[in-house]
Amino acid sequence: MLSPEPSDEARRVARSAARWWVCIESGAVSEQDLARLQRWREASDAHESAWRRVSALKGRFQILPPALAMASLDRPAPGRRDMLKGLLGVAVVAPAGWWLARELPLDAWRADEATGTGERRRLTLADGSVLHINTSTAVDIDAEKRQLRLRRGEIMLRLADATPFHIRTALTDVRLDQGEINVREGSGVCRLSVLAGQAEVRPTGFAALTLRAGQRIQLSDAGPGPITGFDPRQPGWREGVIVALNQPLGEFLRELDRYRPGILRWQPELDALRVTGSFRLDEPDQVLNLLAVSLQLRVQWRTRYWATLVPQEKSA
């Protein structure tokens, strides 16, 4: 169902899960710690759900501010654990801080379903409809009322029958009468693409419009943009593929960055280079290596999670 603001108990469980993650990743975990974690996970469904969400998102937790990272590396083992406890205090006690705000967004904790960076999920709803959930997505599901609320991220819904299904976002209310639709919400923009059937789109504060198979539209606070066409047969994220057809490299890298934990940078002069090809989303770092070979670039690694693309003749 559509979820209310998280309760104090939900916040407590989320913070406990974060504490356990810090303990496990500290490098000083004992067998007793692991046993206690297992008992905590088994204590309730809420504990297990929270732990799974931390596990799904934890790839991006590796990115620490340089000063904190240096401190944790330079201190001996006992001090390092103290350091991690200090970091935990910053992360958990100050929700507006960079760690919790960026890596544990509240909408991910309060949503019925949420995915971490690079994670994709396929669900079959009670009526047989199929819901695909893309990377970094939070969505509420009310199967009985036949409605979804997309908090952020991207979904693709294929209906099992011709009974209407509603999808709500911050910018619009969509009624899918039949067929299949892709909805992407983020950064004040909502993109709708109808792959099959038709959908009635009611942008907040603007007149309703109808999208049919092979049509897409982009919405913002300023209203709906023009309806354009696309090829619904083109493979995409649902199949674990990212496709580029003479696409500017900068645009392609911004899309790839959605599926890759960590930091991705590139020299501004590379933006205009063109990319064509089909690439697997499960191995984004391999995609970077393929781009480097085909476009005569070089990938510079500061850490496992921080990559920079530069021309071969330059250094970062």
C-alpha cells in the first residue's frame, strides 16, 4: 500500500542495520559478532528486510570522504574500530549528513520495494501483471487498488489483462488501460514511454493526454513536452542491456553511472565523442574498458570505485 512517513521504530531498525554493516565491514568482526547479527536478522521480518536493503546498497558505502578514509587506514586495528564508531555517529545521528542522505535515502527505507545501485528486480503481482524495477528505485505497490506510487527511479509495468492500473509520480497520474509502460522519475523530470497498448496521462496542473504504443513524453514542473516516437523493440535495462546509437559519450556515461557504485568522471572534451553498441549492465567497469579501447581513451583508477576517463595522451 502507499506508505506513510517512516515511524520511529522503522528508523531505529534502519539505523541498527547500518550499525551492523559498519561492524561487518570494519575488518575486526568476530564469530560472536556474526552470530549476534544472525540472531538480530532472525528476530523479525523488519530486521531481515532492513539488512537486505543495506546489503543491496552497500556497494556505494565504500566511498568515504578522504580525511575519514585516511584516518581509518593509518590507525592500528583497535583505533580503526573506534574510527568506524565515530563515522557511524556521523552517519546515523545526523540524517542530513552526506552518508545517510546519499546512501540511505529515506524513500528507500519507507518504500514497499527498493533497489540499490546496479540492482534490478522482477516481480509478478497478484493479478499476474509483471513489474520490473530498475536501479536505485523506490516504489509503493497497492495491488488490491491496482496502483503504484513511484517515489524515484524507474519501473516497467506489463498488465496481465485490460483492467486499468494507476501509476502515481510527483508530476503526474497515469492510467494504463492495457499493455506495457516504462516510467522514470528523478531530478524534477518524469519520462513516460508506452511499449504496448495505451495510457492516459494527467500531468499535475495540465490537461490530460493519451500516449499510444511507440510514443513517449517528458514531463516537468513547466508541463508536458512534445510527444515523440521511439522503437519499443529496442532492448534495454529490463534485459540487462544499455544500448547506444551514435550517442554522445557524456550522455552515455551519465546513463551508465546510474548502474555503477562509486564515482565516475571524465574529461569535458570527451562529451562530444560518439558511442554505438550494446553493453551489459551487470559489468559497468568492463563497459568502461571497452569504451577506452574503441575510443582510444584510458581509464584511471583512484580506488576500485573511483574511475576517470581521459584521452590516452593525458593524465588526470
